[in-house]
Amino acid sequence: MKKMTQHNKNKKESFRIVPAAAICCLLVGLLWAVFVLPAMAKAETIPNGSFDTTEALIQLLKEKGVINDKEASGFLDRHRKKATSTGQTITISSPGDQEAYLQQLSKDATQKVTNDLNNLKENYEYRSQDLIKKNILLEREVARLEEIITEEQMPALQKSSWAQRIKFGGDIRVRHESVMYDPDNATDIMDVNDPGTNHNINTTHDQHRQRVRLRFGVKANLIDQTEKNVGKVEAGMRVATGSVGNPVSTNHTLGDASNDRSDIVLDRAYVNWKYKPREEIWGGKLPQISLTGGIMENPWLSSNLIWDSDLGFEGVALNFVTDTLESNPFKAFVTMGYFPLEESEWSQDDKFMLGGQIGFSHRPWYGWEYKLAAAYYDYNNVSGQAVTGYQTTATRRLVESMSPKYMQGGNSTFTMDQTTLGTGEERQEDLGLLAEFRLLSLSARLVNSLYFPIQVQLYADWVKNLAYDAQAMSDKLGGLYSKEEIEADSGDTGYQVGVKVGYLKPRERGEWNVSLEYRYLESDAVLDAYTDSDFHLGGTNAQGWIVGLELGLYHNLWLKARWMTSDEITNMENSDDQNSDLSVDTLQIDLNAAF
């Protein structure tokens, strides 16, 4: 705490130095313009038809009473000795050209002083704004630490090294959610996770429910780079409410008769190694490498268009960042990852995803920053295949391994069992994904923090499924639907654009932000299992608007509200007598508390 206080004092002292330098430059410029130039214009010619401007300045200062005779003599002696030793004396050799020379000299001096003052002003404004911004963040961090570490706790913490390396934390969210359906919605939309003629989803009866989410985790610094030059190693884990079979939701619905006590799932469990050289290399452009394995946070620069915010990524991710010094305005990054999706006991074709992303961030001017990134996600063995002879054990196991364990809806599916049915036989309803998935995604972010802590953020994301092939999808169906019919009922593209204004994360009283977003996501643009679980009840084949508001109520206590209005892009049941099979408006009001 003492070090942090001294740091603040140093910052305040440097804050005062800049205005002082500006005042000095301004006084010198005024003395030059007011006293020196007129004196030079009236100066008597020195022997040999020339005069020394430095001596004229000393003479003027003596006449104005700024220096006395003794000081003036001393300055003149030092100046003449220096001029004699170096052979450099500023003179005007032709008395007839003195007036033109003085005018040019006055113009050059004025321009130089003006440029110096402008540069000093720009540097002062940049540094002062930067210091204000950092001071606000530092004061907030100091206040937070003062709440956590009291005088009585300090001795114990100093004795217990593990207490300094381990951090506990979590959050609780209480939500009211209203889901309002268009009364003209279709009533025969199948539940893709429980297919069958009597298993349809609710599309006409409004729902008003209360939900709760609890997350609790711990992080431990195993090796700190300040002690050994081997990098920093962190291990972390988190448990949360939710469902074992649902990877994109940690909600528990109050009063749900089918789930009186919420499941507790392993939400995060990872080990991360991060290394950055201590000594500056690449001309001060320090690189950083990070390797993470386990169940981790989203490693990509992305949004809910492809990945739900609650999704845990299971696998290994490698990240490399250049120019990590804060003074460097440019940073480039590369991220690569391998993520198992589903391990099959009876098949060698396990489902997995390989991903890679490259991008950069840049601060072209103070208060402005933008990021651009391109990513490629290659899903393997996720698509279904048509089979016959479902009665055999081998075929049944193959179908079960290809059938997705969880879907939200929207992706094009088909019944993989293509066995010709006899009298009294019943077809097995195991659905498979009709399309392959290899995604190209582009992301852009622009942040204006000139009015920090108020920020303006613009963001955009675009995705296209490069593996989408309507003809191959038609062939899987045995020509039941033509290529043209499949293209009319599905799609391979998605995008979203949005703006957010306010505090980045309102965590204190009075802090706020508002946001507006438009989203368009065709049926087979992404895997519906992993995209946003709230918009249009989750999944793909949806378009609409999202309006959001966050408001800080107290320290680490804030309110969040969202209104989502959405419609289908193409009708699920191929009906032509209505505009949309499923139109949904959703209101969410959340009370959040972090600890």
C-alpha cells in the first residue's frame, strides 16, 4: 500500500512538471518577441559592419534591469570565449540587409516557438488524459484492496504464502424472464432433442419464470515470473448451476418440478502457462506466449453470434501476442486450438474442432483503438450419414455416435435411418446434421475512450459456412428435396452489428451502459448447439434486435435488462400461410452480485 501511495505522488509531481515547462517556453517566446527583436532592429552596427545577436540580448536584459552590470559582463565574457574557441558567431554582415534578415529571423523564431508550444500542448494533453485514466483505475483498485485486506489480516497474509497465491470469487444472478409468443405461431415444431410425433415445443403460450445462476471458483498462482524467469503458471476451477446435458446454459429455473434441486456442473478446470521476456527484445516489442489446457474461457475474439457466453471450451489453446508493452500502439496476435466435442465408445471417428485466428489491435490516436481478426473453425465428424439395416447392433451404434447429443434448433437435420419399412415397423427417430461445417469468421471492434470512463464501442461480426453444399445435402436425402428447395429453406451466412455506450463494466453505483444490436443468422451458418441460448430461444435461423441496459447499484451489485425481438428467417414447417412459424419476444431483468 505504501508503494502504491508513493507511485501516486510521483504521478502528481510529473503532472505538475508539464505545465511548468509550458510556462517557461511561453515566457522565453514572449521575451524574444517583445524585447529582443525590437532591440535587434535598432542595434548599432558593431565594428567590421556586423553585430552579435547574443550580445544584443544581454545588453537588452541589462538595460531592462533583469541583470546587473556585473552579471552582464560575466555573460559577455563567457559568450565571447565560447565564440572564439568554436569559431561560431551569429552575425549579420551586411547592414543594408539587416531589416530583411530581422524579419525572416522574427518569422522563423515565432514559428519555432509556436511549433514547440503546440507539440508541448499535444504531449501534455495526451499525458494528462492518460494519467487521469490510470489514476481513476488505480484509486478504484486501491479501494478494492482496502476492503479486502484490513490491518488485522495483513500479518496473517504475510505469514501464509498460499493465501497470497490463491483467490476465491464468484457471482450470483437472479433473473426474471418473460417469453412472449406470437399467437399465430405454428404449433407442430418438433423438439430436436426429443424427436417424435408427440414431442413438440411450446410456441403459443407465454412464459414468465424466475431463474438463478450461481458460479463459484478459485484461482491459484503456482509460479510467478517475478520469482523465476520461467513464466507464470495459473490453475483455476469453477463450478456452476446448470445441466450436464446443456453446454450453453447455467440457469436453474425456480419451481421446475422436473429439477427440484439444480445440478452442479464443472464449469471451468484449467492450467495456464504464460511467458513474457523480462528484457526488452525486438526493439522493445516484447512478445508473449500463452498455453492453456482443460475447460477454459472463450480463447477467441468473437461474440454470441457463434459462441454462447456461458460455453466452456474443452481442449488446448495456444496464443501468441506481439508488442505487449503498453507504449506500443500496435499488437498482433495468433490463436490456435484443438477441442474435442464428443468422444465415441463405438467409433474411431470422434467429433472435434480445429480452430485458428489471426488479428491485430491498433491505437492510431489517443483515445481510439480498433481490432480486426479472421478465424477459421473446422468441425470434424459432426455431420450425419444415411444408414440402412438399423436393426443390426453395429449400425445402431454408428447412428448413435453420429447423432448430436444436444441441439438448440435451426440446423438442417434428417432421419439417418433410411431402412425401407415393412408393415407394422416403426422408423427410428435418430436425427443427424445434414450439412458439414467449416466456418470462416471476421470480427471488428472500434472503441472511443476520449471521454473515459465513458466509452463508445462499435462491433461487427460475420460468419460463413464454407462447407455448406446444397447438392450434397440433397444427395443425403436420396433426392427427396432438390438442391433448389434446400437452398430456399436453409442458408450458410450470419452477421451482427452493434453499439454500446457507457462504462465497460458497471460495477459501482451510478455507472451505466446502453446497447443496441441487430443479428441475422441463417440455419446452417454455425452449429446451433453452441450459439446464443437466449436469442430466439437459442439456435440458428433467426433475425432480430437486442436492446440492453446495465446500471450499477452499489459496489459489485448491478442491474441488467435486455429486450430481444426475433423472427425466423425461413419457416421450419415449410408453411406458406403465415409470415413466420416462430416469432418470439423475450424480456430479461437480472440482479447481479459479484464477490
